Amino acid sequence: MELQDFLQVVFAVIPAVIVGFVAYSFFKMHTDNEEGRRRYIIHKEAQRAALPLRLQAYERLALFLERIDPGKLLIRLSPQGSNKHDYEDYVISQIEQEYEHNLTQQIYVSAECWNIITTAKNATIQTIRKTNMSERVDSANKFREVMLTDLFEKQSPSSIALAHLKNEVSGLWTD
């Protein structure tokens, strides 16, 4: 009789084990789903809180790009004397100060966007140095004149970077 009793116990326990396994699986699926939902809600809240900061960073970087645009920069910064090298140093130092003032904004934008902004700054400085080395330039006022004239022929690095910045901001609404 022991074998029969043992088989009865086994046949009684197997459905309970199956039901327990199915219940455990459903409970685990439910808790995993709830955890995922909570994470999603927390992520959405964090994005909602960070959006104003990110938009402010994009605004500041757009202002930076506008301020270092050679056309606007040279009109805003008048030469203090006639020495072209002093004026070049002054203009470049203003660009560097603007850049350093906005360094912290890089945490709110993509790495690609920040690289483009840094490249625009460096390209602007390179253009200033290249123009100042030109034989056509013999004074600070002539430097301004030549630089502004050359800008009519090509797009400034700042305007290219600003176009990318605007494109990235428009991407915030599609995420």
C-alpha cells in the first residue's frame, strides 16, 4: 500500500506544483511590468524637468554663436588703436571669454552638437588669424574691412553651427 499512497500523494502534489509555478510566473511578469512602468514614469518626469534646462542651454549656445559670428563680432568690437595684431588678440580673447562662459552648457547638448560649436569657434579664430596675416591688411581698420568683405563670399562657421543647433532643438519635439 505504500506505493499506492505514494502515487496518490505525487498525483495530488503535481497539479499544486504546476498551479504554483504558473502563479509565480504571472506574479513575476506582473511585478516586472510594474517596475518597468514605474521606471518609464520616472524617466518621463526627469525628461520633463530637464527640458527647460536643455532649452536654456540651446538658447545660450545660439547666443554664443551669434556673438562670435565674425560679421557681428567685428561690428560690436571696434579697434582701440591701429595695430592689427593688438586688435586680433582682442577679438580672439573676446571669443575665448564667450566660449569659457558657456562651457557648462555642453552637458545639456549632444556630443556632436558641442563638437560642432567648438569647431565653429576654432574655425572663426583661424579665419581671423588667416585674415590678419594677409598682405592686404596693414591696420586694425583694414583688418575689419577685409574680414567683413570676405564674409560676403562665404558662410560663417557660426551660421553653419547655428543651423545644426536649430536642427537638434527641433529633434527634441520628436523624441
